[in-house]
Amino acid sequence: MRNTNQRTNKNWFCFYCITSSLYMLTATLFICLDSFFSSSALETFSLAVLLTSLTTLRCLCVLGPNVQAWIRVFSRHGAMSVWDTCLQITVACTLIGAWVGAFPIPLDWDRPWQVWPVSCSLGAMIGYLTGLVVAPAWIHYHRKQLTYKCK
């Protein structure tokens, strides 16, 4: 019983460390890409938390803290199962949605949804939801070629 509790605590600690480090990496990336850090630090970090939650929590639940599995899944032709393919599609759609959501920010429309990072957050959520719809459709279309084994 004690060995199981120690292993569970170690898994939770790894989960926390990976999530925290990916959150800090995302926030640092936003700051390096000239986001509004000085005037909108809370908004920048909120977008980092949103993107980290949408992209990494599912990956951590499916892949765990295994770095080799992450590299395998997110390499060009690394998806070896249906679950890997779902992760790839959902993460890609989320990041593309956030990127496309940044396009209206510099336009001079003075709309409330144009304020940093509202449009990026909306784009990320729409991209995530699109990924949740596209992934099963892609799997249904390619079901003959896919394997259902987890490695």
C-alpha cells in the first residue's frame, strides 16, 4: 500500500512540474514575442494558462510524463495510434486558432473583443472545439489505416 502511495505522489509531482514548466514556457514565449507584458501582464498570463490547459493537460493524461512519447507523438509522422492522432489534431487546431485569433487585434475597429488577449482566447477555444470535431471525423475517414493500440 505504501509503495502505491509513493508512486501516486511521484506521478502527481511529475504532472505538476511538467504543467508548471510548460505554463512558464508559454508565458515566456508570449513575452518574447512582444505581447503586452507591462500593461497587461495578468491577461498575458491568463492566455498562457488557457493555452497550456487546452494543449498539455490532455497530453499529460494520455501520454504521462514520458518525454520519449511526447517526442514520438509530436514528430512529423510519429502518431502510432488513434489517441496520438487525436492529440496531434486537437493541439494543432488550438494553436492555429490562437494564432488566427490574433489577426483582428491591430485593426482599428475599437471593438471590445479586439482587446488583448480576448480574440486570441476566443480563437484558441474555437480551434480547440474544432479539433474536437475534426479528430473523430478524421479518424472515421481513415479508420482502415489506423491502429488502436496505445504504446
